[in-house]
Amino acid sequence: MNYEPATGMETSALKGQTLTVQANQAWQKADVHITPGTHMKILAMGKWSLAPSLNVWSGPEGLSGTGKEVPWINSSALMGKIGEEGKPFEVGQECELRATGEGDLYFAINDPFPWVQDNSGSMQVTLYTTTDSPSMTSVSSGRGSSPSTLSPLITENTPITIPKETGKRTALVIGNAQYDIGALRNPANDAQDMARTLEKLGFDVTFMLNAGQEQMENAISEFGRQLYQGGVGLFYYAGHGVQVDGENYLIPVNANIESESDVRYKAVNIGQVLGKMGEARNGLNIVILDACRDNPFAKGFRSASRGLAVVSSSAVKGTLIAYATSPGKVASDGEARNGLYTKHLLTHLQTPGLPVEQVFKRVLQGVEQETNGKQTPWTSSSFSGDFYFLPTSY
């Protein structure tokens, strides 16, 4: 991942560069070279359809003969990437990010049904760029707030090289903080630092910040497809989570939940993640839930359940599920940059030669000590092999 979400770019005084991206073509080079610290804002419009035979098009032309505007078929219609081997990102109608790597900028119209090859049309892309200090990064709040300065736990100068024989490592990291019902202090920082740390530890990381329900579910589906490549899968979530009838749900930032019955339709069941892991049949899958906060919708719930419920790791062989606190309890959100649980986790993930079970045991010990026993992290595991986030001989 050679980019990070960003926000706050003012484009009124900037001159944009415009190019046309055609459907049914490979990645198209934008003749723009990106360097670390480049702040980009990308705006897109056009007339495009994934199925023109149905007469449904994006853009102000809208539905054929009706004049009805259909702004976007889906958020992943237009994709971009930095460098030929860069990790693709969704543009949608617009996106804003800051580069952490270097390379030429590419765009392509994504074809969700490549065997059909029915895409048609084009998109006009306008790109605005400025160059910031590479040490300065920011988090996209999704709510139009000003950028937050981040200081990565592992810096670019930290010499970590994971041996190739450790195998493929894939991670999906989601941090939800800017809720309509009220912002949380730590999840944005927690997720950002976790994504950076996992990337340093050899994971191919997909990072999402302040995601809605559709974004979360699409990311989980793509994560599942990536897991089919084998290796180790890791899912990390920081934000609000609730339990209903013994099942755990992750709350999107735009969730409009008035009662318990709304949760199953407007939140994301953690079972979706476990299901994708089970289908992939990897040797090890890790689920980390720093989501054991007070239920923000408690007034509309008939039950008095707090925290998260226990999910059996035996349902998916070779799975370790870690919670920020014990079942039914609420965890501390933290007064510093990171939440208490993730603060200790970030530290022990980077300890050379520490088996995965010992990583979470040390996190438990650190959190219990710091809270005088008031918060006890919890794990459930059906993994019987050996795994090291950072091998001794790195």
C-alpha cells in the first residue's frame, strides 16, 4: 500500500490536469509521476455503463430517453493506482489521498464481469496535486473535518525485512470513528497505526477509514477473494460494535439504528468475515476486535447486553479471535493517541521471535496491569501451528 487516505485539500486556487479514461481497456497511464508526500484530489465524471444493452448509464445523461440522472453505477467503477505494481484504490466520484510511495499514476474502469466484456463509455478525470512533507500524513474523516497529524509507530527508517519463507500475509484493517451519533477518540489512530505496522511485518494491507455498510461489505468480499491465494489472513476492526442475540455486529459510521431489529440489516455481522475465512481454508486466520465500547444505541435496545459476545473459533479451523476485553465487558477507549488494547498490541506485534499466542498473552498482561485488573483482553483459538509476526531472524 503506497498511499494513505487524506482530507482537507482546497482546490479553488489549484490548476487541475484532465484526462479521459476509456472502458474496456487496460490500466491507462496519466503521465503524472507521484512521489512520497504528494497530496492528491481526484474528481471524475462521465458517461459509462457496465451493461449498455440495459440502457443504464452513469452521468448527467442518465437513463436513455428519460433525462433521469444516475450519478454512479457503483463506487468501484473507476480505479487508480500509483506505480504498475501499486495497490489499486477506488475513486468513485471523488477521492483524496496522500502518497507514501513513488510511481506513475494509472487509471482504469473496473469491469466486475470480465467474462462479459460489456463495459462501454468513458470518464473524465481531473487531478489536483500538491506536495507536502513526507513525514506529515492525515486521516480522512469522511465528515469534512480538518486533517489529523499522525506519527507512525514504525518509521520508514525501521529496518524490518520479513523472510520470504514466511509465506503470503493478507490483512483488512477498518477504523470507524466519525459516527453520525458522535465521534470516537482513538479508532482512526488505532487503525492507521495497525495498517502501517502490519505492512512493515509483511502483510498486504487493505485499509479503510470511516466506512459505510456497503464499503465494509465490499471490502470483506474482496478480502475473501484475496484469502484464496493462501497464507495468513488477518482482520482488524476498531470502532463501535454491538451484540444482538449472541451475534456480534460492527457498526458503519452512517448506520441509522433505532432498535435492535435494525442492527442485522444496517450493521455488518462478524460472521461475514469468518465465513470468508472459512471458505478460503487458510492455515491461520486472525480476527482482532477492538470494538468493545458502550453501546451507543442502548436506549433503543430491549436487552441490556454490553460489550461483545464470544464467537467460537472452532467454527473456522485454524482461527484465533481476539477481543479488547472479556465477553460482555466494555473496554477503555484510551486517553492517549491509541486505545489501551491496541497500544499494547502494537508493541508486542513487533517483538522478534514471539509466537502469536504469546503476543496476545503479553497484551493481556499489559492491559490488566495498566487497568488494575478492570479490563481483561480475551482470545479464542483453534490454531495448533506456529506463527510469528516477526521471526527471530528478520
